[in-house]
Amino acid sequence: MASLDLTHRPRRLRQSEWTRRLVRENVLTTNDLIWPIFIIDGENRREPVGSMPGVERLTIDEAAKEAVRAQALGIPALALFPNTDASLRDETGTEAFNENNLVCRACRAIAKAAPEIGIMTDVALDPYTSHGHDGLMRGDEIINDETVEALVKQALNQARAGCHIVAPSDMMDGRIGAIRQALDANGFEGVQIMSYAAKYASAFYGPFREAVGSGGFLRGDKRTYQMDSANSDEALREVALDLEQGADMVMVKPGMPYLDICRRVKDEFGAPTFAYQVSGEYSMIMAAVERGWLDRDKAMFESLIAFKRAGCDGILTYFAPFVAEQLQKGA
Ligand code: PBG
């Protein structure tokens, strides 16, 4: 046997839990979590999302109860996504501007029930359009500048309902600056913007589209506005633009397949950087858990610490309540 150079034995630091804890480089805490929840109309009702085991759509009263639980667990913020009734969807997404739409009502109910929790709302037209796109259409085209005007109206509507963070997920050009200006001009200087800055056209949104009921409507795909998954430098340009235009925080989405992008964005800008562990990522893990192929808690924690390692300040994840519960128990 060749002689080994054992001047260094890296295993020495892995011998037991106390030493592993001592040299651990990253930690996941409840402060890192944003919990996305799906809202439906009605009362006292929860509907399982078939493609997302363990995730339910909640009526506003149930969502308010979950907000109270989330607040008690120490989860800093919720992200709200409405499943709008098909009868309220139209070509131009009119329901997005209704001050009594699902999301606005949910904001008010949650702010009342759980005043310490941050409320984030999604700015994009897809839950409201009959074609399932995030923007307005002319023929087959998603028209940018008119869409930005609509998004500004939508963001103001959400701000008036009391959301704390608006999160434009639409990927139109110029929308961050337009939304920032409009918020400021209307007395909402304190409303934060988390931009979905590097959002890729991804197959991993499939289960989400079922959850919000937009999948069946979607005409074509979103590749003329969401990013090409082959690109990396372009993500830095997108993030630079959003930060210049006034984004307070930026997001990379999806998460696990784009950890390289998270790291580059954090290194380049040092801004508050978030990742969205999207529906398909959650469902992949849960499908394997259901088959007995993966241990849920281990896979959940390992998938989330990866984001911390990649430089993220926080993660939007459907695992949020499960993680927070485990952390509270001292996991
Ligand atoms: C819509 C939006 C999507 C997600 C968040 N906001 C889907 C899409 O762009 O089609 C995906 C979230 C997930 O998959 O968990 N603007």
C-alpha cells in the first residue's frame, strides 16, 4: 500500500455532533423562511392540492388561522397566491384591480389576525387572465409597456389592502421602477419590493399552476418574458436593472436547479437575495417521500441548507411550516 500523507485528517472535525456543530459554516433558522400559501373563496374550507402533497388551498378565515400559527412559530412572512374563480378571469385580468379581490381581502384578514407577520403579494396578471399569461396580450404577443401600467395598478391595489411587500413575478421590462414611483407617489414609501429578478421559464412551476388553477388556461408558454434556463450572465443584468430601479430585495427562481445563479447574484451585488424553492421542487421531494424513497425531514433540511450555502438570505418554500415546527422542537 502506498504511504498515506495524513498530516491532515479532515475527518477529525467530523467525529461527533459537538465538533460538527462547532465548525458548521451555515445555519438555517426560522428567520430565513417565507411561506407561500394558496387562497380560495368561501369559508371554513381547505382543499388539498393534488400535485403538492401536504399543501392545501385555504379560505381566508383558514389562512388567517395559519397566519396566527406562522406568527407563533416565528415565520417572518407569508406570500399570498389567489386561486381566482374561473368566472372572474378575463382577457385583461380586471379582477387584479378589484379592491375586494381574494388577495386584498386576505391581506386585511391576515393583518388583523397576525399583526406581527409580513405579508407579501404577487404582482402578475396570471391568476386573473383567461389566457393564463402574466401580462396583457395582443394576438399572440405579451405586450410589455401596457402590462407595466396594469401591474402598477395591481401593486397599488395590494398596497392599499395593507401588504408589506409587493413581489413582481411577471418579468416585464421596467416594471420595478414604475411600481416604485407609483408606490412613492401614493404614500406607500414603506412598502417593500422583492423582485423576481431572475425568473426562469421553468417546467418546475407545473404544480403551482394547478394550485392556482391557471395551468388549464395557459395558452402557449412564458418563454418570451421568463428567462432561458441556459443563461447566467443575463441573470446578473436583470438583477442589476431591478436594483437600479429600486428593488429592496431580489429573488432567483426556481431555486435548486439555479443555485449557481444565487451564488453569483449574492457575490456580485451583496443585496438581500432570496430563492424560491418552487412547487415542482417541493413536489419532487414529496413524491419520493410518499413512495418511501426519501426521508422527508432530512431531504427538506438538506435542500434548504443548500440555499444558505449558495448565499441566500432567505427562501420561499412550501416546507416553511414543517421546517419551523422542527426547528421549534430543536432540530
Ligand atoms: C406567476 C407565478 C408563478 C409562480 C409564482 N408566481 C408561476 C408562473 O410563472 O407560471 C411559481 C411558483 C411555484 O411554482 O411554486 N406569476
